[in-house]
Amino acid sequence: MSTILLSSSILSADFSQLGNQIREAEEAGVDWIHVDVMDGHFVPNITMGPFIVEHCRKITSLPLDVHLMIEKPENHIEAFSNAGASHLSVHIENNPNVYRTLEHIRSLSVKPGIVLNPGTPAAAISSVIPLVDIILVMTVNPGFSGQKFIPSVVPKISDVREILISQHAKAMIQVDGGITEQTLPLTYKAGARVFVAATAIFKHPQGIAAGVQMLRKSVN
Ligand code: DX5
Ligand code: ZN
């Protein structure tokens, strides 16, 4: 039996029923709740902020896996930590203060993550690997749920794994974007162990539990 973690992205949840949707995902056995924060600058879309994280924190005891797709993430670390984020992942791109930001996240007892866009090579994160618990390899261009998986990113997952081995680092490799029962096994084989899914869980035609089950079954 393969050990994988599923992080369900509420971006595709029905927000008029957010509490129930999170509870349903938790009952279906997801491991983390993924919160996609977008500011309309770093990515074209605008979504949610610390206020939503605070409400998620009241609904579930699962780890809140917060993915920041915002400019100047360093200005918002304390707000997300105070709101109850368990993990805070920031992008390597356009982030001159990333080293300090990751240290700051750790100092607040939140797990730091680093994120790579599809166009960024694995080597870009080499010097921050000792600072992080999570390496998130984007398998779509960030900004929206429901996009198509980019298969050419898969070799980069193996590159990240190689860098981790060479540094004797224990960070987990996470993938995000277009993850389905077809694409999950491809990324698993390359070294990913944490899988973010919005559409495949919250928009599964047979419901949330069926979506979770299909993803889990895909690697067994
Ligand atoms: C995209 C977000 C993803 C998104 C995934 O920018 O980071 O977390 O919600 O959505 P799906 O699983 O539908 O590709
Ligand atoms: Zn995300």
C-alpha cells in the first residue's frame, strides 16, 4: 500500500456550503485542507485571505496547507499564522527576500514550503531546501482550478528528488494542478507524495468521497 497525502483545495468547493464541504472532505479521509491565496498581481485571479483561513480553522482540525500566490508574501506571514495556517508555502519567483521569509515562517512554528512554477527549474530552490518541509512543484500555471495538467513538468519532480537526496534533505514533494486519477500516478512515480486536488475532489460527479477514493486507488 502506497503512502500518499491528499491536500484538498477548497478553490473548487461550494462556498455557500464551505463548512459542510470541508467536513465532508475530512470524513472522506483527506489529509490536509489546501487554501489558495491569490492577489490579482502575482497571478491574474483574486481569491481568499486570512479571514477564510480563520474560519477553516474553526471547522476542521486537519492541517491547513496555505499556498500564497501573492506579491510580497513577507508582509502577510504573521496574519496567516495568526489565522491558523499549519503550512505556508511561498513561490521562489519574484521573491528577493525568500530566505528571510522562510526563516520567519519557521520562527512562528508554521511549516515552510517553497513553490516552483512550471517555467522555473528545480535548481532555483537548491539553496533554500534546508529551510523547508515542503517543495511544491506546480503542474499547471498558478491562478485557477480546473486547468489541464502539464506533463512536461514531470521530469522536474525527479530533478527535485535528486537534489533532496544529494542534500540529505527530508522535505516532502507536493504537486498541484490538474491532479486526477490519471496524472497522480505519473507524479507519484517521479517522487511526489503529497497531492493537491480541487476539481478531482470537490467537483467529482459522484461526490467528494468518491473523488477521494478514486485518487487514493490510483496508486494502489
Ligand atoms: C492553482 C492552485 C491549485 C488549484 C488546483 O493555482 O494552486 O491549488 O486549486 O485545482 P485543480 O485540482 O482543479 O487543478
Ligand atoms: Zn494551490
